[in-house]
Amino acid sequence: MEIFYASLSAFFAGLTTILAKIGLKNINSNLVTALRCSIVIIFSSLIIFLNNSYVEIFTISNKTWLFLVLSGLSTGLSWILYFKALSIGDVNKIAPIDSSSVVMTIIFSWLFLFENFSLKKFVAMLLIFFGILLMINRKDNKIRNSKLGLFYAFLSAIFASLSAIFGKVGIEDVDSTLGTTIRVFIVLIFSWFIVVAKKDYKYFSKIPKNSVVFVLLSGITTGLSWLSFYKALQIGNVSTVIVIDKLSILVAMLFSAIFLKEKFTPRTIIGLVALLVGVVSII
């Protein structure tokens, strides 16, 4: 079942990337992150109350609280950095960097969660890393002018992998929907703190009306992705779930070609194939 939930997470995560990319046009990325978090918390809280899962909040241990908070903070940092990267770079260049979190998560899950690390996983990691290098395509002049976007994406990948590790520990002894909502609440506080601290709220009135729909939809798809991801994480291994979840890159790049008219070079296609082979071999 973890493969099913992780696959759902991948689909909605890929869709989120495209919706957010479209909705980010002419909007402050920190403000978009905070608005999306607000939508997710409403969405996930509704599910909690419908399932009566909120009663478990009084029985959550200190250890679970600690790791849920750490996971939420890591997710908040990852989100802010990722959507900052998206605001200044192409999806088909930023998304591969974000997928490097797969390699980091496999290593972290082996070091800290003592999950199995086999020769097969090692070879798969090499394929994924090779694919990422090809997809970045350093010969592209636009990329040389967008190194900051790649840097933000790389930092986002680090915090995304830490979020998965912290989330795995924090989600073990609590309903996955409740755990997800608690994490989203942490992200909500963190993201709005950034908005207030940087006075980004002044851009709220400048949000184009046609972008509001995309921000709203991206919040809903984010909620669906998170609920699916942490359900899969609760019942499966981190290294397997995170790898399946990163198939979202296939969805994101496919939609970027259809709706954003982004172009793929032969090098990008070869890199995508190598990455997918690495992902599927781990599954």
C-alpha cells in the first residue's frame, strides 16, 4: 500500500509544481508559500475533524512532538527555498536538483534509521545523480545566469531529506493525517513569520486575480500530496517512499512541456531516463 500512497503523492506533488509555477508569476514567493500553507491547514484540519482524529492530540508523546516540529521547520525551509528557486528558474532545471534529496534521504535513512543499504541502491543512487547532472545542462546560458536558483534548489533538497527523516520518526505513533496537520501548522507559523519579518505582506494587494486560482489549487494539491506521502511514510521505508515520491519530476516535466512550453534537449531526456531507471530500480 505504501507504493500506492507514494505514487499518489508523486502525482499531486508534480501537479503542485506546475500550478505553483504558474501562480508565482509576479507574486512574492514567500507570500505564496504562506498562502498555500493556509489552504493546506484548512484542508487537512477538515479531514481530521471528519475522522475525529483530533482526540489523539492529547496523547502525543514529547518525542513525537519534537520530531514533528523539526520536520515542520525543515519542510518550511525547503518550501521557501524551492519556490524561490522556481520563481527565477525553469521547472525542468529546478525539479532535477530537488530530486537530489532522494540520494540524501537514502544515505540519511541508512545512517540514522538503519534501513537497508544494498549494492542495488548504491547503483541506483549513481544513476539518479548522473541523471541530475545531465538535466542541469551547464552549457545552457540561461542556467549560468540562474546559478542562484540552482543554489536555492539544492538547499531545498537538503531540508526536504531532513524533513522526511524527522517525519518518519514523528509519524510512527500518531495518526498520519493528524501528524501531517501538526507539521503543516508549524510550517504555517514559520512561513508567515518570514512574510511579516520581511514585510512581504505588502505584496498581497498586488496579487493578480487570475493567479489566485492557481495558488488555491496548488494548496489543495499540496494537501493531497502531503496526506498521501505521510501515510506512505508511516507504513513503509523512508528510502523507498521518498524515491517513489520523486517520480513527481516526471509529472512536473511533462506538464511543463505541455502548459509552460519549456523545451527539452536530448541531454535532458537522457538525464531523465537515467534518473527514472535509478528510481524504478529501487522500487
